Amino acid sequence: LRTSPRLLCVATQQKNSGQNLEEDQSQRQNEQRVEPSSVEKTLTEEKAKLEEQLKDVTDKYKRALADAENVRQRSQKLVEEAKLYGIQSFCKDLLEVADILEKATESVPKEEIKDENPHLKSLYEGLVMTESQIQKVFKKHGLLRLDPVGAKFDPYEHEALFHTPMEGKEPGTIALVSKIGYKLHGRTLRPALVGVVKDA
């Protein structure tokens, strides 16, 4: 049997169309495989970007919280210091009054304070009581006297007016207090004016 050229041509076309069909199917499968991987890649990139942004925002948020806490603590400290040291200038002015009262009581001769001299005696007692009362008020508000005779010289609390050699006294100690000093809540308000012992 001889096959006609026409039949051969049809068979070849069918064979070719079958191959083309298989190729199309395999190409579609390849495209389907490629497409999800490119979508996944895009999503992964976007996820990484969003995670980076979240990390950045979280870091900024934490820093802002820390800054706010620091500001709050600083403000609270300033308020507390203002409460403690707000009376500082007023206290300095009152110290002059206390000094005058002290000088007034020291200037009265002790031998003159007698019952025969009742006016002077009453005046002296009134001055002593006033001086005592003002020291109580100072203490109540955290203002304490610095009377450092015999203590070691401290430049934060004392101001040296002179240095002098003195027998029986250790060098660097305070021999004489010219003016009493004061501290307000542990902070030197006015240094004591002193004379310091030096080596002979």
C-alpha cells in the first residue's frame, strides 16, 4: 500500500500540532512557576522594607519616651531645688540682721548688766532672746551656722583672711573666726571668714 502525499502531510500537521500543544503547555507551566516566585520576591522585599520602617519607628518612639522621662526628672529636680533654695537671697539679707544682733549683744559689757541698771539689762535680754529666736527660725528653714574654730580649713566652707603661725595648733586648722558662715540645706550660703594656722 502506498500512502498518498496528502495523508502524509495531514499526519505531519497533526504531529506538529501535538508537539506545539505540548510546548505551549510546558511554557505555561514554566510561566506559572516563574510568576509566583517573582511575586514572592516582591512581597519579601516589601516585608523587609516594612520591618525596617517598624524598627526605625520603634527606635524613635523609645528615644522620645526616654527624652520625655529625662525632661520630667530634670523638671522635678528643678522644682525641688527651687523649693529648697528659693529663699536663698532672702536668707542672705537676714544674715546681716543676725550679724548686727550678735555684735550688739557682744558689745554690752557684762559687768554693766545688773539689777541696778534695769533698762540695760532688759534691753540686753531682749537682744539675746531675739538672736536666739532668729537662729531657731534659721534652723527650721535649713539654715545652719558655720563656727569652725579648731576645724580643718575647707575652701568650700571657709574663706581665709590671713595665715598665722601659732604654737600648739596644727597647721591648716582654723585659729580665729572673723565672721560666722552659714549653710542652706548643705550648700554653703556664706563662707566663714577665718584665720588659718600656718607652719612656723
